[in-house]
Amino acid sequence: MTPMPSYNCGGTATTTRRARYVPLGETTRAPSPSSSIRSTGVLRTTADGSIDSRCSAIGCVPSARNHCSAPSSASRPPAEQASEQWFLAEGTQPIAEHLEATLPSAVVRNTPVERIELDGDGARVVAPSGTYRTQRVVVAVPPQLYDGIGVAGLLPDAHRQAISGWVTADVVKTILVFDRPFWRERGLSGAVHAPGGLASATLDGSPADGSAGVLVLFSTSVAGRRLRQAGREQDRIARAVAWLRELLGPDTPWPVAARSIDWSGDPWSLGGYSSHRAIGAWESAPDLFTPAGPLHFAGTETANEWRGFMEGALESGERAAREIIDRS
């Protein structure tokens, strides 16, 4: 874990930054032209309101000697400074709940789509609860799920080939909840960047009032495959805690609650945001996610900016909405 005070990183001086708190409902706009977030609660950063800009996922590139070679936060592009500065303290579920509250009562839950079919100038969406006829469909599942609902077969040849070669990756997200953020008592931020470790990156996700300590561990690529080998969720949690004790010492407490979600094994995700195009697919299908008849595409994997991030999901949704409005 990295210390909270100012420090030197590979010869480049950096300092911690204080994030501001955003009232419920206020719109926060990042420096990027397309970056905007509406808060569903308090937005804050790690380390008791400060963020550690030395070894963030974007801002730090470890060398073979495990030194940081990135420039200071102030010299990085504004959008990169903002990308790690905010998170939704109440989680992302309130976003969906807020949107649902603004929609008619036609929202159908717990009804997985079985297939999508073309029907004249529109489409049919077939689900266990029935068949729904519509003029436009926004497909927002990860591309690796397109074939399972019949979407891939409705695409042009180049697009279909790009989807068939879509690469899924290993990703496991583990959340450890402690009775307090004990690492702060040691002057640590809770942020870990550990290439080759059991978790590629770890962040402090504790409530702003410090009423509980929450560490969020992201295990991707090789780290994800290693953690997935543990099998059961409880075994993944045990391995994560053991790894944390290697970093912080044997007195590291056992969490009071924990979850470890294997996104690669989730049938509704199959790796989700960690998936990507195969080599050559950008050249063969640069317009992969442009509308195909009545089909429009959204989801962070389809984003033009911030692909793989929450911001990318929002950007893609706005794009799909504009496409439908422009064609109406």
C-alpha cells in the first residue's frame, strides 16, 4: 500500500489530492468533453478523502525495478486526473433504480432475452414472458453474448466475423469488509498496484464516515486466472485475505463480510468489461457498433471513449439514444 503524505516516485515528485464531496443529484463534469456523472450520493476518493496519485491504474507504469515512471498527476491530461478521482459511494445500483423510476411501468425484470429476430422494418424480442415487437432495439449486453441471443447472425459479414473472434479475459472482483479501515491508522491509502500479485489493483472503497473498512481487489488477466483456480468463492476470499496479510502483516484481521465474484464465469457477463476485439478486428470492422437495421448497440465495450469504464457505458448509452432520435 502507498503512504498518504507527499513522496517521490522514481524521481518525480507527486502529492496527494483532496477530492470534493458532491451533493445528491448534482452533476459533476470531468475535464473531458464527454465526461459527465450525475451523483446518486457522495462521491469521494480513497484514503480518507484524499487520493494517491502515485500508483493509480492509469498514472503509474512500474518498471522492472518496481519504480514508478509516470509523471505527476498535475502534469497528466485532465481527463486522466479525473478518471480515478471519483466513485459512487452508494454503488451503481441506485443509477438503475433512478432511471427505472423515470420510466413507464413497462420495465420487465428477471426475463432474459432468448433471441432477437428481424421483423419487417422492426424487430421481435423473444423472452420467456412473451414476444415483444419493437421498431428499435438497443443491445447492451457484452459482445461475447451476441451470438447466444441471435444478434451476431443479423450483422454484416465483417461485423459477424469480428464478434466471432471476440476475446474474453479472466477477471475476478473481490470485496473485503472490515469493522474499520485499519490501514489508515498506519498512514496507508489502501491503494495497491501489484503486477504479478494475486490482485492487479486494490482500492479503498470505505464509506466517507469511516464506519467500515472496505478494500476492493481487482484480479485480471494472469492474476484473474490464478484466483479463479481457487474454485469456490469462499476459497477465493481465503486466498485474497492471505495475500493481503503478506502485504500488511499477520495481524491483518479477517473481514466481517466478503464477496468474490468471478465475472468470467458469470453467464450474463463472461468477462464483461475485460473482453476486447481480436487482433485485426479494428481494421476489418472499424464501424462495428454502428446501427444494423433496427439494432443499436450500447455498453462500455462499444464506447468511443473510456471503453471498459463506467463513463464508457454512459457515453455509449447517450450515443445509442441520439442514433434512435436522429432516425425517428
